[in-house]
Amino acid sequence: MLEIKELDIDKLEMAASMLKAMAHPMRIAILKHLEGGKRLTVTEIHELLGIEQSTTSHHLGILKDKGVLCSKREGKNTFYYLKYEVLSQIVECVHSCTCE
Amino acid sequence: MLEIKELDIDKLEMAASMLKAMAHPMRIAILKHLEGGKRLTVTEIHELLGIEQSTTSHHLGILKDKGVLCSKREGKNTFYYLKYEVLSQIVECVHSCTCE
DNA sequence: TTTACGAATGCAAATATATAAATATTTAAG
DNA sequence: CTTAAATATTTATATATTTGCATTCGTAAA
């Protein structure tokens, strides 16, 4: 019983931490650019968004750490991409609810 | 051109603020209890979750302020409910991605 | 091995958030 | 009008997040 409740709390915290990772304007912008299975490097994202390289890397690190993105190093570049394509539904859903 | 970009930033910030409102373990728990069009009072939620009344009210205020919930006062009670039923998809989606 | 490029990390300041205790407000009942 | 119940707000403290600069790390090319 206690275990079940603890498990629920753990699940809630995992879900919250993933949502929190996504809940930032620049990180939403990143997710939008990665929709459809696209893969982008840190530099590409940093230039697309017009924010600092280190800030970009930090945001990407948060998204990766919380299970939203994956990364793969290829030579000097690191490509980032969505871990679950279904997550872009969240962006679309929130977007539709905030645009009326 | 600048206007369009500004508009995008505004939209991103609105989406982020709605997601941020949802990105908290207790607030996700609240949303789960409100799935399916259910309406609950502050006291009911505070007892369901086992957290302080003032904390509960604070969380509900955040969700309402950011457009996730609506509220309707009826006598001494205030009932809270989902503003957009579709938002419970977000909870389900994140939940499915964090449970594997 | 030296150089240069892309990416990640450590750090600090500013800002934001979470929590709960205390207090205030609103409403219904007596 | 007074009281009590349900909410909401205020306040204070603790904690977390954001950002950019400076630096370091990893890799490939010269």
C-alpha cells in the first residue's frame, strides 16, 4: 500500500520532470525544430534560435537528461533528436490551447 | 517581419507558461483527478492529495491563472475543472513516455 | 603535435518557484 | 450581527532555474 503510493509519487515526479524540461520557450522552440524526426547539431540550433552556444548546450542537456531528447556524436558535431516522436503532440496540444 | 517573430516569442511563452503550470507532481495529480470532466472543490483536492489547504489553493490558482483550469464558486465551495479536456492527453502522453 | 572547431562544464548573479504558517476574505447558517 | 466553514492571500524562507562568460574537453585536419 505504502509502496504503491510511493510508486505513484515517483511516477508523478518523473512525469513532472519531463514536462518541466519542456516547459521553457526556447526549449519548446527546440522541440518544434526537431519535429518529424529531424536531427540538428548544437550549432545549428544555437543559430536558429539566436541564443548563446553555452545556453543552447545547457537547454539541450536538460532535455536529454530528462528523457525528451537523445544525442549522437558524429565527429565534431553532436546531433540531437526527439527520443519519442509522440512528444511533439504535447507541443501541438499546448499550442492549440494557447492560440484562440 | 519583426512582428511575426515577436508573435512567435509570445506564443512560445504562452505555451511554456501553460506547460510550466502543469509541470509539478502535485499539479499533475490534480489534473489526473479532474480527468473526464470531473469537478472538485479545494477541500476535496486538499484531502485527496494530503497537502495543506493553502498550498492546494496556491496550486489551483497557478493552474487557473495559466489557463489550464476553470473555477466556479457555488456557495462556500469553489469547484475546479479542466478548461480544455484535451489537456489530459498531455498527462497521459508524458506518463506513457516515463513508464517503460 | 599543434591548431581550430564544435560541444560541454563550472561558476556566479539575477530571477523565479515552492511551501507552510498566519491572516484575510467570502458565504451560509443561526 | 455573529459565527463557522471554505477559499484565498500575504509573508517569509528555502530552494531551484536561467543565463552568459570563461574555460575545458573531444575530435579532426594541418
